[in-house]
Amino acid sequence: MKKAGFLILFFITISLFGQQEPNLTKYKTTIQKLDALLTYTQSLLDKEEYSRLIIASQKGIALSKNHYKYLSTFYLRQGIAYEFSNNQYKKALVNYENSWKYAHKVRHIENQTSSLMRLNYIYYSLNETQKGKELIETIKKVLDTTKSNYVHAVLYGSLGEYYLNTSEYENFIGYQLKAINYKKRLDKSEANTENIGVSYCQIASAYVKMKQFDKAIEYLNESKPYIKTSPYVSAFSCNYLLQCYAAKKQPDSIKKYYNLIYTFPTAKDSLFLNLSFANQSMSKYHADEGQIHKAYYYAKKAVLFGQKSTDEEILMEANTIMGRVLYEKGDYKNAIRTLKEASKNALNYDKEFFVIINQKLSQSYAALGLWKDAFYYKEIYSRYNDEMMQESAKQSIANAEARYQNKTKQQKIKNLSAENTIKNIQINDARKQHFYLISGLVLVFIIGLLLFRQNQNRKKTNKKLQLLNQELDEANKIKARFFGILNHDLRSPISNLIHFLHLQKENPELIDEETALRMQAKIISGAENLLSSMEDILLWSKGQMENFKPHFKKIPAEDIFEDTKKHFSAIENIEISFENPESIILNTDENYLKTIIRNLTGNAVKALDKTENPKIIWKAWQENNQTYLAITDNGPGESLEKFKALYDDSQVIGIKSGLGLHLIRDLATAINCKIEVSSKPDFGTTFTILFNT
């Protein structure tokens, strides 16, 4: 924000008194009347009564005619009235140009100087870039032809402000330090002292732009003795201190200067301008800290006060901050709208803000996927950002400061040559160190990248090994299941055959011819059923080797019972019956269910080994929309502890100690069934299969 330096109007000529409008009829000569009007308009200027000043100055202009000195003064004062009355810059411009013209004709040095100073600001405010450049050349010519300390103090300050506007900080600091030296040679009036403080604040603002915040704080502290009587300039100084401490991330100082700004009693326009600037700093600080909601809160206040100030530049800056916050909130459309509003005159006001605006516009369009627009604003951002980088790379700011700072630093001028030689050596050494540092960093980066890639490859290899281990573990589990199925489904039929064959071989005298024929038929039938069962089991096992998963389909319970009847056809001493009065249809995997039923039937056969009149009953029925299969034997029964393997994974198992129950449990779980067991000593055992619908 460059507003501070333009709003302090004159150094010396203000006199604090006021009076009523003079009665011109009592004065005899035109000169007497003009002098009375001059005194009166000065009084109105002191009291900032701009509307009355416009009317009174117009009377003076009409009365002056060929009196160019007076004419120049009245045009100057009317221009001031228009400028500070709702920023009527175009009307002010006409008056300042006329004031300069007539002051030049009569060589009125003070009016010439004041007109040039105000024109410099008006051309800047109206974006009259070419006229501004021409005016600077005129100012330089005036400086070359005058010995007036006053002219040098004012116009060197104007030159400095011009280069501040164009971000040429080296020229700005040089001319501003010259202006300070000349101001210190003038009288010690309050206005002049205050302007010395303003100049120090402006130098601080340049260091803020260059992000040299400690240097900026140094100059702001230098300005304090000169501005302590001016609440207006003190408010601007606090704003720059707030900006510095926000950049340095010192919360206590940030809070102190933000609250202090609200305490200065200034005019409305300057109050709103200062408040907008302060809230901009707070919004940027919280945005940098990632506190977007707080940043948005202060950005809204900055825009509001910027609008109330009626100052285009401060509003442009506030909209830029708001655009950035909206972008970081993800509100890209509103961010674009706000940033475009800010960009209208941003380049003429502040190149840095113009760069930020185009950067955020590019990022906002990119976030919306509008790549053409994003590339367009990216190009603008890159071009002007490069210019700023080149400007900031200049190294002679320190020389300008050393040459003009004050008398205590004048002696340093003699040592500049030696210092420059040392600095060049230091720069060369620094460049070498920079090169070695970059080379080292590149090497570290390459090593880090190789280690990272090696680590990634190791992780990938470990993942593959884990997958292979999981697959191997699953294959082992499947193998164990199939061995269990083969053991339980084939062991019983084979043992029956072996029993018959041993009986026939070892005790042939116990078998008559009729019994021998019947047993032979049983052996043949049992062997055929065994072969069929083996073929059935082996084909199913082969199909399940890779993925042990069920395949559901509709199966009559009667088909399952028939298969079981054939499988155990060699059992003679046990009555096996099947009950299916409702002709139940099951939705399940046929092979899984067959394996479960064979295992349960085989277990029941073993349990009835020493039971008189042994019986096994299979039943199928439905109840309350639930399908059930149950096997009941009239064996000796067991305690529930014997069936623990049916529920507990931690049970130690073997071929004869629970493998069948584990197998039944796993297969039942796979086809969404639940196995319940009920057993009472001397009353038998019942296993019930519940099918989930």
C-alpha cells in the first residue's frame, strides 16, 4: 500500500487558523481582495472544508485574471479540494495542470513544486502512465536548475514515490533518502517533522516489499519521533509494523498492533483505509497458517472497509486477499470473479499484487479444469513474475542507503570501493559454496532416491511372499480337508469289506452255502458302491483343488438319502431308515452335504458298535420356514465334551480324535448351515443340520 506518502500535503505552509468569508466590497484594490481570499481559502484548507474551498477558490480564479501568481494558487487549492472531496481526480487534474502552467510563467517556485507533487500522484491514480513518465523528466530538470532546499525536499520525495509505484526500489530509496536530508535542513515546524517520519515509513514499506522485515522495523522505529503527534501517520506506521510481525509470525505483536490501529482518531476515509489494510494483513497471516475460516473473516472486513474508503488501490488489495482465501476455500468461481475485479488496475497500482492475482486466477481455472484460461493467466503470471525477480536481484540498494542515510554514515562512502572488492570475493566464495552445496544436495537426493526405490522393491517382494505364503497355507488346509474326506467317507465301507473277507477266510465252517452266496452278493454290491463313491469323491476333489468353494443348486433330500443308503449298503447289523414325508427340496452344494451326511452316518455306525437292536434314523422336515435334516441313533450317548471339536478351533485333532467333527463344521459353515448336537447317556445322540433360508 503506497497511500501514506501521498496524503501528507504540504510541509511548511499550513497555518492553523480559520475565519469567516471576507466581505470583498470593503477592499479598494484587486490585490487586497485577492489577499483576503487567499487567507480565507487557506483557513478552509486547514479545516478540510473542501466543498466551501471549491466555491471560494472559484471566486479567486474569476477575480485573478492576469494575476498569475494568485491564479496558480487558487487553481492549486481548488485541485486539492476536488482531490480530497470523494477522490474527484479528473477535476483535480485540470486544476493542477493550470496551477503548474501559471506558476511556471511567473516562476513561483512553491506553487510549481506543489503542483508537480500533486500531478505525480494524480497521474498515478488515473493510470496516466505516459504522462507520469514525462512529468518525472520535468521534475528532474527542475531539480537540476534550483538550489532551493524546499524544492529538493518535495520533489526528491515525489521522484521516490514514482519509483515506489513502479517497484524500482533502488531508485526509490535513493531519492527518498535525499529528500530526508533536505527536509532536515528546513525549519522544524510540525508539518515538516511529520513528513520526515512519512519518508521513513515509505522506506520501511519498500523493505516490506522486499521481505526484509527486520530492516523495515528499523526504519519504522526511526520514524516514531517524527510522527508521534500525527494519529494519521501513526496508524500507517502501526499497519506496517503489523505486516512485519505477521510475516515474522509473532502473535503477541500482531495482536498488539492490530488492536492499536482501531484506537487512532482519524478522518473517515483514512480510518477505513487503515482498517482495510490491517484486516488484509490479518487475513494473509491466518491464510499462511492454514486457518482459512479466520482468514475469510478478516478478508471480508478488509473488503468492506476498502469499499467504504472509496480508494481503488486499497480495494484492489483487499479483493486480491479475498480471491486468495476463496481459492484456498475451494470456492473457485467466486475466487475468479473477485480476482478479476481486483485485476482491473492492479498492474498500475502494484506489480506484485498483479502477479499474485494472475497466479491465483491460473490456479482457480486449473482447479475447475478450464485449462485454456489457466494457461493464459499462467503466461501473464510468469512474464511479470520474472520481471519482479530481475528487479529484486539488483544489489545497489545498500549503496544508496549508505550514501544518503545521515551524517554518521557519510564516512562509509570512502570505504565503498574496498568493501565492494571484499564483497565480490565473498560473492565468488559464496557462489562456489553454493555450487558445492547444490552438488552435495543432488548427490544426497540421488542416494535417497535409490534407497527409496530399493525399499519399495523390498516391500513389493515381501507382499508377493506374503501372498504366496497365504496361498500355500490355504492349499495345505484344502489338502487336509480332502484327506479327512477320503478317510471318513472310504474307511468305513472298506473296513466292512475287509471284515467280510476275513470272516469268509478264517471261519468258513460258520457260513453255510446260502449265507456264503448272500455275503458274496453283499461284498460285490459293497465293492461296487465303494467304487462309485470313490469315483464321486475323487472327481469332486479334483474340481475343488484350486478353489474350495461350494456351488449351490436345488437338490431333493430324497437323492441325498438314496446316496447315503447305497454308501452304507454293506452295513447289515444296523437298521438305517430315512424319513422325508414332505419331499423336501434343498438349496445347497450336493457334494458338501453328501460329505457331511456320510461323516455323521459313519460316526453313528461307530457309536452303535456294541448296542443291541441298533438303529439310525435320518429325517428331513420344515418348520417355521426353516429346513432341517437330523440323524438320530440309539447308542450309548456321550457327554457334550466329546463333541467340542464341532465348535472349538483350539481342539487338538487327529485321524481318530475329532478330525471328522472339524471337517463337518467347516463344510457346514461353507454352505451356510448350522450343526446342533444333543446327546444323553443311554438314550443316544441326535445331530441336527439347520439350513439358513
